[in-house]
Amino acid sequence: MRVLLVRPKAPNVFRFSRLVENEPIELEYLLTTLLALGNEAQIYDGIFDSRPLKNVLKKIKPDLVAITGYITQENAMKAVATLVKKVDANILTVAGGVHVQLNPDSFKTPVIDFIFRSASMQDFEAFIKFVGVASNPRDFSTRDEPINGLMYRDSFGDWQSNDLISVDINTLPIPDRSHFYANRHLYRYLEFKEIATMKTAFSCPQSCAFCYCKQLNGGKYQTRDLDTVMEELMSLKADCVQIVDDDFLADIKRAWSFTRMVKASGLKKSFICYARADEVAGNPDLIIALKEIGFRYFIVGLEAVNDAELLAYDKRTTASINRACIQTIQDAGAQCIALMTVPHTAEKSDFDAIYTWAVDNNLVYTTVSIFTPIPGTPLYELHKTSITSKKIEHWDFLHLVLKPTRLSKIMFYFNFIRLTVRLYLLGKKRGGFSW
């Protein structure tokens, strides 16, 4: 069977800057599974691939096209499926990924044959095996055993949904990175060029009300076996690695074990990871040890500069913990990338307070997002009747999807853009953005 794996273009007003570009690790897992089963498969990364997808489809003549993407790519994913069916209505289409996992109903369209919600490659393998041999591959109701989380149409054309259960992350294979190696020059994080992406955990054990990642895998936090993590790291031909776990320090004992294993291996790489402020502030020795084995940047969702906002987000941290986090990272000789959020209730002084915070805490990289309740999270349920935008591309954290309460829409955007520019210039002045 011939399979084309597609990541469509991602709409983003700051895409021109190319500050952060991740390899399509989710498609590389699928590629690994497909090749192991003896299928022909390749990746089409629409973010960079200049070839018209229509021409690629006509040349490859795939039997199946698998499409993935994040929330802002929802319409782009559907557009890919529409194009596939225009080229050849007999080509099967399946949509999957983290956005699909919690929002599958958005993909119940005539041009999508299957909705794949599981993150398990064992489930994907079962799906591929059935599609490859079934006399009617569109109708999974004839299969004796249901495939975890799969949604499909029955013989009457009605959508059927199998139960979705959490999966074991240790079923993930070490990914085939042939696509990354052939296109490594395209992927970066700030000054780190040719950066690889690595995943060592599903979901997150925290309870932040705005967080989408927490809801994935049925909300069940699972970590990958460190021996497998080290095996992948040792085989990875890249000097820089971004670990994309939502919270790499969620298990402090595990983080210490990882540190010791990397040190004992003699591995020399630069690392970037996500972490929580309280975990960083409470474990200065660990941060020093991580810096010694190559951790250069810690991406921390500080979110706010006052306790009231932090409480509203259910962060279970405080402004003083945030300050201690930044200091701990800086004392270790690493950098804190501060992720801040501006609520729709903000006034001008709130924008100014974030800038002052960045100045006072000697931050080089501070990013600011507009509060955006994501479908599938508790905060979305709280705010969904107040949503003002119906354009899914606006869920990029750079657009208002709730009506601002203290500023006009124009003045809110003016202050947001002004703050973004001021933080960039501050970072530039302090040696950042220097590549």
C-alpha cells in the first residue's frame, strides 16, 4: 500500500520570522510503522514543501493519505482531504493528531473517511493492516475487534465511534528520521539550527485549567522508559534536541535519573525543555545538573505577574515563585524563556506590567500570548458562550476570541503589538535574536 503523510501549511502572522520550526515528529512515528509493515510511505511537509500537493498526489498515486495538524490547521487539513478526493475519489483519507483527538466532530466531513484519535502505533498498525486487506476498507463494522478510538462510517453512511482509552507511550517506536536528516536545515529553535524533536511523555500531571496537553491521552500522564529514551538519543544525529513533553520536570526523580544517564554516556548535545516554575524554583541543584549536561533553555509558562491571575488559571504558583524560577535558571547559567498571557480583561497597565517584569528579571526571551480558551479544556467550557470569533485560525494565541472588557479591540491589539515589539527590542538589546 502507498501512503502519503501530510502536514499542511500553518497559518501564523509571525511565520515569516521562522523563530521556531519543529520537525513533523508525529508523521515520523507513522512513517516508521508503515515502513516496518512493508508499505511505501513518504512525508509531505506543507509548511516547507514547495511542490504543489496536487502534483505530488498525481505522481505518487497513494492508496491512503493521512493528515495531521494543530487547531489553526483544521481548515487546512480539510482542504487537503478535499483536494485528495478531487484528484481521485478512491483514495482513502484519515485525519489524526492532537487536535483531532479531543475535537473529532469537527472532522466529520464527506471528504474524510476515518478519524483516528489514538496516539498508539499499535492501533495505527491494526488500522493499516485492515485497510490493506479488507474488501470494503471503509467499513470497520466488519472487523471482529474494534480499533481504539477509531471513528468511521458504517454501511449506511452513519458515523460510528469506538471508545478511546489511554495508551502506553512505550509502544512508540524510535522514529525513522530520514525526513529530518534530508531536511534538517529547515528546523530550528531560535539560534539552534537543525534541531531535532523528541517526546518522552504523554499528557501532564498538573491541573492548569487552560491547558490542552493535560487533556490528551485521557488525561493520563505516562512517561517513556529512560533506557528507550537514551537509546533514541544515542542514535540521534543532531547536536540540538527539543524535548516537547509538556512538563519535563514533572517527575523530579526521573529527571535526576535522566541527568545521571546522560552524564554517564558522555553524550554531548544541547537541550531545550518545558518546565513549571515551582519545579524549577524548588530544585536548584537539578537545574545546575541539567545545565551541566547541555540544557540551555527552559521554557516556562509563567503566564502572569500577579497572584490573582495565576489563581484564575489554577497554576498553583505565585509571582514570587515565578521570580525564584527565573533566578534559579539564570544562576545555573541557562536561560528562561518566559511564556506570558494577556487576559481579555487587560488594561494598558497590565501590558506595561509584563514589560516591567521582563526588565526587572533580566529576561532575554519573553513571549506574550492572548488568552485563548481551547476547545477540549475546562476554560473553554467556561467561556464558550462568550466566544466572538468563528474563525479557527484565530486560535493561534495572537487573536482575540473573547471580547476585551476594559479596552476597545483596536486599543487591545495596539497594546499587544506594542508590548511584543518592546519585548523583542529588549531581548535584542540583551544579546538575543542575534543569529
